[in-house]
Amino acid sequence: MAFHILHLLLFLTSARLCLSDEHSMESVPDLQNSMYLVVDGYPCIRLLNLSGEIGCSNPGREKVVVPMINFKDADEIFQPSAILVSMDDISSFFARLQDDSNFASNVGGVLIKPGTEIQKRTKGFSPAQKFPQAKFAPYQKIDYEWNPIGSGVMWNQYNFPVFLISESSISPVQEAASKNVKDKKVYTSNVAEFDLVMQTTKAGTHNSMSCLKEETCLPLGGYSVWSSLPPINISLDKSKPIILTVASMDSASFFRDKSIGADSPISGLIALLAAVDALSHVDGLDDLHKQLVFVVFTGESWGYLGSRRFLLELDLQSDSVSGLNNTLIDTVFEIGSVGKKSNDGFGNFFAHMTEVSSSKNETWNALKLAQESLPFENIKVSPASTTNPGIPPSSLMAFLAKNSQVSGVVLEDFDTSFTNQFYQSHLDDLHNINSSAIEAAALLVARTLYILATNKKELSSSALNAIKLNTSLVEEIIGCLLNCDPGLSCELVKRYISPINVCPNHYVGVILDEPSSTPYPGYVHDVSRFVWNFLADRTSIPKENTSSVCSQNCDDKSEVCIGAETGKGTCVVSTTRYVPAYSTRLMFESGSWNVLPPNSSDPMGAVDPVWTESNWNTIGLRTYTVQATAYDRFVLLGGITTTILSYFAIVAVRGSIMKALKKD
Ligand SMILES: *[C@@H]1O[C@H](CO)[C@@H](O)[C@H](O)[C@H]1NC(C)=O
Ligand SMILES: *[C@@H]1O[C@H](CO)[C@@H](O)[C@H](O)[C@H]1NC(C)=O
Ligand SMILES: *[C@@H]1O[C@H](CO)[C@@H](O)[C@H](O)[C@H]1NC(C)=O
Ligand SMILES: *[C@@H]1O[C@H](CO)[C@@H](O)[C@H](O)[C@H]1NC(C)=O
Ligand SMILES: *[C@@H]1O[C@H](CO)[C@@H](O)[C@H](O)[C@H]1NC(C)=O
Ligand SMILES: *[C@@H]1O[C@H](CO)[C@@H](O)[C@H](O)[C@H]1NC(C)=O
Ligand SMILES: *[C@@H]1O[C@H](CO)[C@@H](O)[C@H](O)[C@H]1NC(C)=O
Ligand SMILES: *[C@@H]1O[C@H](CO)[C@@H](O)[C@H](O)[C@H]1NC(C)=O
């Protein structure tokens, strides 16, 4: 019997060695590669605000190692496990997490399958709230549902790691998880190892105030960009009223590095860039009666950081906004989500306007006139429903908080609630928009701005019709900003900057070092740098002699150096600047961040959550096979049994030998 067990053990071990020896191994890394599968994934990370935490983190300072199981096989789980969830089951997963405390306590980690296949996108998914950032609304009705599908799951705190796995990792992970169920009787188990240890968890700092003090987190923020067309000549004191055209360049998502935001808000950014390009070819811009200024905010998803900081910098008349005067802002024209088309091919845009009757009429008439001039059929602009409680979530809210009399409009592809079924989810990607909707919006905006900036008597329809859109430019920008191929390595972007990443991601990021109007390029997001260069180029006045190459600044204060990173920079006359975007409740002082008390002159500051991101060292996810403890015990028991049996065998043998010897 003892020999039998021993033999069995030897056989099992050698069989396992043979199995794993398919590829020849020559080094320890080879061995590791064959044992571990590094899973390509995107983590949900820990964010903090003044009152608490959201997002995900390992519960302690250690890696989490738990067996994998499919959510549909997880009817009963008795040990902490990594649950593999498909997008079809995502709502039932989060519902069960809330209702079933036994299940919740056994969730050791979560792996989410991306579900990017077009044919599977029948159900919407939005981890955002039903009224995103409702506290900033300039009206009382904050239970209104702009985003009815919003589940709000990204605003909860999870003390376990959650990863979105990449398309290429699905099948091996799926296979490993399924094996765990099939092979219940085999004494091995496929585990996932999560490395999502957050500094704030380690240090026990559980809100923004304490983590900033202990330096375990950094504030969310970045750099907004503004530019004027034509450039503002500061020495020429001839200030015109300003038409401020606004878009956002940042989105949010449950998974930090999958914040694509194709429809909301990047479609609006693309329309703005294309409209600037169209207007830059118009003759006689100097003769317009109003000054066109374009501004692209970042940090808008996290408490309207960009617009609020911009307005504060205007108040402070800082360098980053020199040339602009707050009191001269005549109209705020915001381009929101404009990437959606209805199924019957109609592009329906809605103008959400503020209630300032005289200017509302003017803005609306300009939009109507511009729409009538469009060469496209099937494009319609309507005023938003009067049953809406007010404007939808937008940067315009920050302008209204500053001055409730500001005349503003937000152009959107929805009326009473979002048509985007994937607001702030990783599925708001390239497939969620239609480029012809963006093209229509861009031309509509360009012509509306021209009408608004021109004296009515001087407006001619031939001048209006001469404003043309470059549709291949729109297609190209879509490829650069919303797709990994070519992504930021596209020709258009490479002409201006050396991008750090290729796959575009529109998460705002954290603000590194002291905020400045002339930031170190390494601390500025790829997309901000691209937008800055693109706007500077399109709004510039061509210079006669552009032979000299610049690498940083130009001699003349009215000039900027475009393409500086590429080694072939040129100085052009342009008023284009970076404006830091970070909470108005924060101040950077002698190397660290301080939270300021609320200021009565900044009503939005009082409701600002002051978002920060926890620091972390490495984030990793891999899977491998381990022997279950049951198997280890089996081996141990086998070993003990063998020893005891051998002892008796020896005693018995010795006895019989003795007997035999005695007999002799
Ligand atoms: C801050 O985070 C907590 C979650 O811990 C959340 O309940 C709270 O609403 C957040 N505060 C704001 C102003 O969003
Ligand atoms: C600004 O205006 C002044 C006065 O007309 C002129 O001399 C100067 O060249 C202008 N600067 C630019 C950059 O156009
Ligand atoms: C802004 O414009 C107003 C009105 O034209 C003027 O009174 C004020 O002095 C200007 N402010 C600055 C800083 O130029
Ligand atoms: C965009 O909509 C038009 C109909 O207006 C349709 O023909 C076209 O295929 C759509 N494009 C995409 C990329 O879905
Ligand atoms: C608004 O414009 C319409 C023409 O489109 C005009 O009839 C009406 O009087 C205007 N209302 C105001 C308040 O200016
Ligand atoms: C339109 O955009 C494309 C892509 O950026 C560019 O190659 C082309 O020269 C542009 N056409 C015009 C007329 O500006
Ligand atoms: C441009 O350069 C040429 C010679 O290279 C020179 O003659 C001319 O004056 C320059 N023009 C300006 C505006 O500097
Ligand atoms: C409030 O903000 C204003 C500028 O907007 C500033 O002048 C003032 O000092 C601030 N008050 C406090 C108490 O920080």
C-alpha cells in the first residue's frame, strides 16, 4: 500500500512536469513566462474627495491571490474569489454585490470582459450618475435624470481590485476560470494575482485633506488651452466684445485608462477644432465686430475644474489669460456632445440656451440662419424643450455661477436626456459616434459664430457659404483622438508633438509640480499639447520670415513656438495659452498642496469635492495555476503514512530477519 501511494505521488509529479515542459526552458524568466500569464488590463483606481473615497484598491498592503470563477458559476461561493463578469451581467453583478452580503464578502477581485463587439451593444451602460455633477447645477431640480441609464457604480468605494481585461486576454482568462469549475476534483486551481496596492490605503489617509498633507495623493488636474482668432494685439487698445466658444477634452470612466469619451465630450472638441480650421480660412477676420476666442477645458468631469479655474484666473488677471477681459464676454457658445445621429440618418441638434431673452433671440436666430445655409439635408437644429429644468451638465454651469446674466448656449445631440447610452463608460468609443454628425455640427458652429461676430448689415450669404469644412480633417482627428491605430502617432499630431502614448485616453490625470502658465511640456497631457499647437497654428498670422527654428520661446511676446518638440519649431504670431486646471479650493505653496476654506465669492467652491488620485507604485494583474491546499494536505498525509508504514515494515522485516537468524 505504501509503495502504491509513493508510486502514485511520483507518477503525478512527473506527469505534471511533463505537461508543463512543452516548451523548452532555458532560464528563470522562461520558467516564469510559462507559469504566469500577465493579463493586459485596465484598473479601476482609488480617488479621494474631502469626505471620503471612491474607486478600487487592494484591501491592504499585500497582493491579492484568489481563485478565478465565472460570475454565472458563482451561485454559491465559500471562499474569496476573483469573479469574471461579462458586460451583459454587469448590472446583476453590482446589484448582487449590494444585496447579498455573503457574496460581497467573498469577492476578492473582479475581472470585467470589455464587451466591445458591436452586435452586443444592445443594452446601454453608464457608471455615472443620473444627473452627473448635480451639485453644480444652477437650478434646484437636481433629481432630474439627464442620464437615466446611469447606475452610479463608479462613485462607490470598493475594497477589492477591479480590472477591465483587454480583448486579447479574454480567452486565456475565460479558459482558466472555466477550468476551476470543471476540474473541481483535480487538486489545482487557477488563481488571479492582483497588485493594486494604493498608497492612501497603506498610509491610512482616507480623504483628500489628509492624503495631500501626508503626500500620498495628488490633485486631479491638467492644462486647459485657449486661443483667439485673429490673435489679440495687446498694444492695440481696441477691445471688442468676446464670443467664447467652449469644449471639453477630458472624460471619466470606471477604468482610469479607458476614458475615451468619444461622444461625450470628444465629439464636441473635434467639432471645435474643425470649426476653427474652417474659420481660419475666412478673409477679413480683423474686421469682425466681435472677437472669437476658443477654449478647451480639462478636468470638467471632476468638478468643472477647467472652467472654474479659468474664471478665477480671469478675476486675478493672471499671465495665463492676459489679453482677455471677463467683462467683455458677450456670449458663451459651448459645443457639448454632437457625435450622435438618429437611426433614420437625421442629425438632430438641440440648443440649450440660458434665459436671457434679448441675446437668446440673437443666438437662436444665428443658429437658424446657419442651419438654413448648410449644404446637408437631414440636419435639424431645435431649441431644447421648455420642460427641461435648465441647461444640461456642462461648463456653462460654471459661467452661470459666476454671472447668472451670461448669455449662453450649449449645442447637444440630445434634448431632454442623453442619447449616448454609454456615458462615461469604456464603450463610449469610436463605434458610438458618426463622423457625419460631427462634420455637420462643426460647420453649423463655424457659420453661427461668423453670423454672431458679423454686423448684420454686412452679412452676405456668399460670405457665409464660403465657409467650408474640411471633412478629411475631421476623419483624421477622429483617428488620432479616438482610435489606437494610428492614434496619437498620426501625421497630424506628430507634426506638432512627440506623444508619450499612442492609444489616446482622455482621463484628466494629476497635476504634477507647481501650476504655471508656461508649464514644462513633460507635465502636460498629450492631448492638451496637441490642442495648443493645433489652435496656435490655425489661428496664427503667417510670418514673412520663418527661417529660424525655435525650441522653446520666441523673442516677441506676441509670438509662440509651434512644433517645438519635433525639433522643427517655428515662431508664429498667435494668442494661444495654457491655463492650469485644478480645484479653486487648492493652493500650491512651498512644494505642497493646501486645501483652502470655502470662499463666499466662489459659490461652486463650497460644493467642490476636491478630487485627488492616490499614489501607487506598480499595478499588475497575472494569473497562474497553484496546487490547492487540499492537494498539499494529501501529499503531507501520504508522506506521513508512508513514513509510518515504512517504520512498521522495517520493524516487521527486522523481526522476521531476527526470527530467521534465531532459527538458524
Ligand atoms: C465624496 O466621496 C464619497 C464616497 O466616499 C461620496 O459619498 C460623496 O458623495 C463624495 N462627495 C462629493 C461631493 O461628491
Ligand atoms: C500691434 O499693433 C501695433 C500698432 O498698430 C503694430 O505696430 C504691431 O505690429 C501689432 N502687432 C502685431 C503682432 O500684429
Ligand atoms: C475690462 O473691460 C472693462 C469694460 O470695457 C473695463 O472697464 C476694464 O478696465 C477692463 N479691464 C481690464 C483689466 O482691462
Ligand atoms: C453615419 O450615418 C449615416 C447616415 O446618415 C450612415 O450612412 C453612415 O454609415 C454612418 N456612419 C457610421 C460610421 O456609422
Ligand atoms: C426675436 O426674434 C423674432 C424674429 O426672429 C422677432 O420677431 C422677435 O420680436 C424677437 N424678440 C425679441 C424679444 O427680440
Ligand atoms: C484637409 O485636411 C487634410 C488632412 O489634414 C489635409 O491633408 C488637407 O490639405 C486639408 N485640405 C484643405 C483644403 O485644407
Ligand atoms: C525677410 O528676410 C529678407 C532676407 O532674408 C529680408 O530682406 C527682409 O527684410 C526680411 N523681412 C522682414 C519683415 O524681416
Ligand atoms: C476669496 O476670493 C477672492 C478672489 O476671488 C480673494 O480676493 C479673497 O482673498 C478670497 N478670500 C479668502 C478668505 O480667501
